[in-house]
Amino acid sequence: NAWELDRVLDLARQHRIYINLVLNYHGRVSTWLDAEWHLHPYNKATPGGWLTKPLEFFSDAQAIEMQKRFCRYTQARWGWAPMVFGYELCSEINLTGPYFDDDEKEFRQRTHFKPVVVEWCRLMGGYIKSIDPYGHLVSAHVSNDYSFLNPALCKLSEMDFTPLDAYNNGAPEHPERIIDLTVGTADAGPAYEKPILITEFGGSAMAANLENLKIEQHAAIWAGACVPLAGIPMFWWWQVVDENGLYGRYTAIRNFMAEVDPRDTSAKRVPVKLSVDEGGDKATLKKYDAVCTASPEKARGYIYPERFARAGEEPQAVEHLTVNLDGFIPGLYRVEFFETEGGKSVRRFDVRSQEKALAIPVPKFASDTAFKLHLLTPLARK
């Protein structure tokens, strides 16, 4: 297994892919979901094991010592690698343990709220930092969506960023909901003053039909590029990308994000108001919405339909639309619009602000479109 990881890192270095290295996953310490606790070497039921319950993994002194040794080996063998950007102590940590706890009637999916688990994250995170001269980011990952986050865990100084899922549980037949989940995740981040990142999404945990998965993947990565996340959302069903030739969608995002620095801490999600020009159909305003992230000098945004076209349907052509934004340095701005399948620039023009507001005419498009802008010349002060 270690040899295989060596080869993965070789390929990552060759292709400039950065890795969040997961040290444990929930099933190894779970008796109810993807359960592999019966195989865990710390489990008393296996030769040499000594634990009787999975949650003892987080509190037993010997188990903690063994995890420290594991972390030390991991750091010694792979910590040198510049393509490893972070260590994830456990993925979907809220799915560990038993289905129900003897003391809690509603225990399922809330293990990460238990003080012993939070303390384990603090302890292990601190230990990794103490042996790591390279300053890798450290995190613990939570499943489902941002509503499952535990503030006590997120606020630990030992946790450097917040990775989580964004699954459309209960409504996989409505792939457009992924945009709300993406925006909601971005809005949840500032409370903890740390980067937040969707590392799994795609329908429900049981996926969805192929058409809906493809719609959701497209919508999520474009919405994710235009809200303040630490990176675009990561699609779980990678075989769908490979089997359907969807790699080009990521090239489109790369083209769009050229010259954009998402580390800009002055960039925040801002309100967007869509309006219709004279001669336009006001009903369009009920069918389209937009998200935008902006600083006083720059912005990037995504305009999308409330419902994407399905198979056999033609995407609606939209025209006479205007994007209205506020909060900019008065001046002349260069605006550029992109089509979203290939990420190609389709129109570039300049707009002068009115005081701090921008009214940006949107070129005719079908289905969805994205834009970005930057200040060319500030308005001379009198």
C-alpha cells in the first residue's frame, strides 16, 4: 500500500496535482456504515487487538500512541512531497462509532460532536504540527453538508481548514439544488475564519441518474468558482467524468480563473440584482439567478437558470439582461463574459461605474454564463 502511494505521489508531481492526504476513513472505526471495524487491527476481535468498542479508538491511550506512530511514519515517508498540501485526520468523522450510543437516542452521524472526538482531533492535529517542519494544513472532514458542522471542531486552532461534503440528500432529482449547497457552504466558512472546501458532492450518497449528475457537476464547479471557497467542489463520481469525457469542463474553469487570485481576503460574496432591459421579457427574472464574489476592484460571477435543460430540451436563449453590482471603487472597468462548456471568452468590453455601482449588460447566452471584471482606471478625484 505504501509503495502504491509512492507511485500516486510520483504521478501527482508529474501532473502538478496537489493532494489532501487522508489518514483514516470512517468505515475503519464504524459498525454501521461502510463498516470495517471488525477488521481493524486495534479491535480485540483481531489478532493483537485490544479495543472492544470503536469509539475507544479516540480515547484509549495505546490507540492514541499507535496513531501518533502512524502519523510520524506518514510524515517521515511522504512529508517531503510538495504536492501533499494537507493531512486529513479522518474523512467523514461523524460516521464513526455505532449506529446508536447507549446514552444518546439520536447518535447517528453526530460522533464529531462528542467531546472525546473533538479532543482527539486537537491532540492529533497538534502532534502532527509538532513533527512537521513543512507546515502542512491539518483538518478533519464531515459528511453530508455544512449544516452538520460542529463549531467546536471547526474552531480548533489545530484545524487549518474545513473540508466537508455537499450531498443533495432527499432531492437528487433536483440537481440545481447543488448551487444552494455550494453557496451555503461558502457562507458557512467566515464564521470560523478558515478556508472551507467541498471535497465530495454528486447527487445523494447513492448518486443519481447520469443526466442529473452531469448537470450537478457542471453547476457546482461554476458556482464554486464564483463564491469564496478554497477551491472548486470535488465531484465524487470520478468514473462519470472519465467515462463521459467531462475533463474539458475543468479546463473551462481553469481558463476562466486565469489571472484570478482566490486567496484575496478582500473578496467577499456580494448581492447580485438581475434586471431586464427595455424590450426584454420580465419573466426571465423568475427563471434566472446569479452569484458573485467581489472586492472593491474585481469580481467574478455566474448566471444560471433555476432549471437546466434536460435531454430533448433546448436551453433557453437569454438576452436583454443586466447584472447590477455595488461596492466598487468608482472608475472604468473591463468586463469579460465566458461560455461555460469550454470556458472561452465570448465578449469583452468596458463599463464605467455610477458612483460605486456597476450596471453590466449581459451578452445573449444560452443556459448559463460567467463573467469577471477588474478596474482599469479609477475615477479621478476632484
